[in-house]
Amino acid sequence: MMRRAFKQKLITLTGELSTDEAIQDMEGWDDTEGTRMLVVSAVVPKLLDCALYVETAASINGPWTSVSIAATGVTLFEADAAATNKLQRYVRWRVDATADDWEACFALEGVTKD
């Protein structure tokens, strides 16, 4: 059975330093416990001097596994141990600056399969 896990409105972030990092607030993380698969669709109008990642972890304390989202598209996470993008319980986004005066604009949607 497929169900929508999350759907975000367009998020715009900016920063001044190449050392900046923005991580989704904990209350916005998705809990995928009991699901076998998560499909994340991304709409990315702008990534200027930064990188966007979807991260997953078994515990709220990590460690986090990152998958880069470079442009509009779909990324698949599977609970199967052999999966390239291993789905763990918690899912969040993270933006890392790669240069000064960076900007990110994106929206993510996740659909799970039980």
C-alpha cells in the first residue's frame, strides 16, 4: 500500500559563509518505521553554491547516511539490506554550502510502501 509520507512547500534558504549547514528541524523529520520503501521526489529550482541531501538514520542521534539531490528527480530508498540507498527509520534534509553567498530553493515529497 502506497501512502504519502510528507509533502513540503517550496523552501528557500540563503547564507553568507561556505561553512554554513542547514538541517531540517527535528519535528519535520519523517518516521518510516514499518515501511519497506520510500520514494522521494524533488523539485529544485535553484542550488547555487550549495548541495542538497536527503539523509536517513536508524536513531535520532545518527549516524546519518546522505544521498545527494542534484536536480529535479526521484530518489528511491529501500529497507532491503542490499539497497544502494538504505532506508532507515528517520528521514530529513540537509543543505551544505560549498561557497560564500549560497542559495537553495527546493521542495521534497515522500511516498512510502508498507
